[in-house]
Amino acid sequence: MASKFDTLVDIFNESTKRYPQRQLFGEKRNGAWDWMTYATFKEKVDNLRGGLAGLGVKAGDRVAVISNNRSEWAIGAYATYTLGAAYVPMYEAQHDTEWAYILRDCGAVVCLVANDKIARRLEAVRGETPELKHVVNFVGGDTEPHTLASLVRRGAETPAPVHKPEKGDLAGLIYTSGTTGNPKGVRLSHNNLAANVSAMHELLPMSDGDRSLSFLPWAHSFGQVVELHALLSMGASLAIAESVEKLLANMQEVQPTVLMSVPRVFNKLYAGLNKKMLDMPPARKKLLVAAMGVAAERRRLAEQGKSSLFVDLKHKVLDKVVLSKVRATFFGERLRYAFSGGAAVSREVAEFIDNIGVTVYEGYGLTETSPIATANNPTGRKMGTVGRAIPGTRIGIDKEITGDPKNGEIVVYGHNVMLGYYNLPEENAKVFTADGGFRTGDMGYLDDDGFLVITGRIKEQYKLENGKYVVPVPIEESIKLSPRVANVMVHGANKPFNVAVIVPEPEGLKKWAAEKGLAADPYAQLLQHADVKRLYLDEVSKFTQEIKGFEKVRDVLLVADDFTIDNDMLTPSMKLKRRSVLSRYGESLDALYKNSSAASD
């Protein structure tokens, strides 16, 4: 593949020159959306580059950032790249000890921070970060010390030239979430990231007229590359969501045309519409079901290379009368495409969103693959898969590690494979093959057309007492399709059968309890009620009908507290920390096996 871009600096130079008056970043301030143009972005990047140079930042240095998505995050990133330094993002939600570890490990000389609170927390661990010389606050005026505004002002007075990096130079260190142990710094070159963006130009239907609503963290590779760098390279615009809780309201306000998302969000939309359908008048519900059925029939014909004038006509009418209104309610009136990554979206949910009239392109990758390795796209799209290898890459399947004639470990080759983990030669030896491939730790297979199907993660699979292997994630994703379930973890390692920790969706459960005449207060006591447990066993059974008998969840533990970053059940990138969940609920899960009358198949 001939890359359109060799470095992130190429992207910055070309886009700011080509699209100076176009809107780039939108942020809501005082109840209204305020937009920054590409020209203003360039000016701020150029000035901050001068300010960072004045602090002594030079090519090869590290500049860290602790912040949620905001325009200053991107300004800091491109000021760093154009100095030849590497950007090291962290999450506001991370613990102070993780910040200190990452800053110490990468040797950052400057850290940009979102606000005064983070600045104070960081000061408390400064003794553990000897190489950190400056903390720069996004908050504050241009006459105050240690603020971004003052650094930008000084940089305008003492400008620094743009450094032209080589393709193999380090652009960033992205630290993995660390579900076990300390996070690992993934070394990504300019070419890793820019070539991934170049591949998106070949594959995906986006242009300078597109707009996204940005809520995936740029500290994670998916949000950073697929949204920030890619849309910037295309002259598109990014409205920065106020919060995930305000996502639907923000969609109505900014009317995005594309959406970068993860299955967790699509699952919530699926559950939300199914919940609304329960309360719809029968005639309206019947019409919606009919409209989605026609959409599904139209897609099936298209997958077979066929079409039907009658089906197309029915779809056109029902789309105008019914589906367009559903899309407008959930996504706004302009959304055309959704790009899903981070984990495999269930086929049921993908088809559901597609039936509504939003085309979902699912892809696959990891931080270590910059991140895209495969992607569905207009020239090749198959539901239930994560697409074919992107241009310039190749997918291998190592079947020896699983002993399965079809299913094996996914190995990625190509321009997207990281430079390696920072300061971890032993870890590098584990993940790189002799011929330069990256062992992903994920299991899957390539179908006859070269589309990749993900079947689980090697480290997460476990054996039941009967010796049969279980991969819990697909089971969990199926259970989470229930509108009554907020979160779930399936467990059964070395046990006779599977059980699950389930976090009920509280408002729906309380409403159900009121209809049944059950007291919802105290809530914890309601979760112990036999009728409530039976309700959730029925929900689990309903949403896992397709799994094998030995994989069935035979008993459930209902808990009130959701899995969150704050209680250490989720990583900052929203991955489940299984060890933390087991640490908290392990004894209660063991009690299920002692008390349950369930028997394994």
C-alpha cells in the first residue's frame, strides 16, 4: 500500500493548509456549541510548540497528558509531534499511583493536566517522578504561571520551527489498561499511526463534509486514531460530547453524520429501543416490527447479490413513515454510518442498528496494532465478522496454540504492528513471532472469503470440571442484550457449571417489582427475593438460547453496585477486571455452587 501520509506531522501540515476555514472542534460552553476552525487550531499548535520548546522540550522527549477529550488535548498532541517528541496520554479516571508509574516509566519531562484538582493530585506524587520538570494546567489565564494559556502566549513570542520526523520515529506511548499488573507502554511510530489513517482513506466512506460526536477517549488508540487523527486528516469536524450520559441530547444538537462507538453503547441503544417497544401501542409496535423485518429482508437479498423492486418499495415507504423517526430520536437526522471497535458487537445488535437504517462497519484491532487490523467496508461487508485485513496488513491464524483445526490465535503482520513494549524485552519476546507478526492473544478464524471471525480471548477462556472450554465474553455480551441487565460477569473456572454476577438495571427492576406487589425498598433485599432471581434466570435463558448446553449459566448472583472505574471493576478503557470482581464476590459465587441444585450437562 502506498501511504497517503508517512507521519502525523504530514497530516497536520496538509489538513490545516487545505481546510483552514472549516470547523474542526466543537465544544459546548454556556449552553451553546462553540467551534474552532482548522486555522485557529494550527495557530494554537504553532504557539504551544514554541512554548514547549521554551520549557526545554526537544525531539525524543516525552510529553504526557492527563485529560478527557477536549481541544487542548489535541493541541498538546500536535504541538508535541511537531517538536519531534512523543505524546503519552492518561485518563482522568486513573489512580494517582498509575499516573506516577506511567510518568516514571516513560520519563516525561512535561505533563499537561485538565484542571486544578488533577494538578494537586499530581503534586502529591511528584516525588515519585524525578524526570518530570513541568506541570501545565489547561485551566487559568495567560498571566498565571504554569498554565497552557501562558505557555501559548510565550510561544507566540518565541516560535519554534516544525520538526520533520522520520517514519520510524516514536509518535506516542499508549499504556495498556492493565487488567493485571502494571500497564505496559505500547511504542507506536509515526508510520504505525499515519499508515493506519491512510488505510482508512482507502476503505471507509468519510469526507470533509462529515461530523462525529466524540465520546470515545483519545487516550485509547481507537478513539485517538480512528476518530481524532483520521477525521482531522479528512477535513471533517468533531463535536466533543459533554458526557456519555448526555450522548443522545448532544446528538440531537450537533447532528453527526458518523459515529465511532463500542459495543457497550450499541447494546444500550438496543436495550433502550426494546424497552420503548414494550410500552408502544400495539399498532405502532406492529408497524415498527414490520419495517425492521422488511429492512432485514432487503439486506439478506443484497448479501445474496439479489434485489426486489417490491421489497425496495416497501422499505422506502416504511423507512419514511417509521424508521426515519426512530433514527432521528436516537441518532439525529443525519447519521449515515457507525464504526464499531474495541470488542466484537453481537450480530443481533449489529443487524438491529442496520435495520433502523444506520450502516455499521465493524473492525478489529488492538493498541499494539495501531489499532486497526481488519475492517468491514463498502467493498466488503459481512455481518458477524470484523472484516478483512486492511491494506498493507495480513492476518495469520496460529492453530497450534489451540489444537483446533479451524480456530487459533490471531497473528497480525504489517505496517500497523507496534515497535514493541517500552522497556519490557521479556514481554516483547512473548508477543512477536520469528517472522515479525504480533500475537494478539485473541482467538478466531478466517472464513472462506477472508473475513475474520473473533471467538474469544485466550487468557479469558477456562475449563469447567468436565474439561470443556468456555469463552465467557460472547455469553456475557448475549446476556447484556437483555434490557433488564446493566452488567454481567460469567464465571466457572474449574467448577461444574457456569454462574454469573449480574447487575440489574435498577429502574426497570423496581418498576417490575411494583407491578408484582414486591417492596423495592431496601433495594438490596429486593435482589434477594426468589421471584427476582427467577426473573433473571429466565432472562439469562432467553438471551443465551444459541450457546452450547455445557456453557449455560445455571445460577446467578444479583448485586446492586455496577462495575465502574471508581470501584476498580473496570479499567479506564471500560474492560472488565475479572480478578477485582472475583475478589469482591468470590465467596458469594462459591456459595452458589454449594447451595444450587443445578446440574451440568
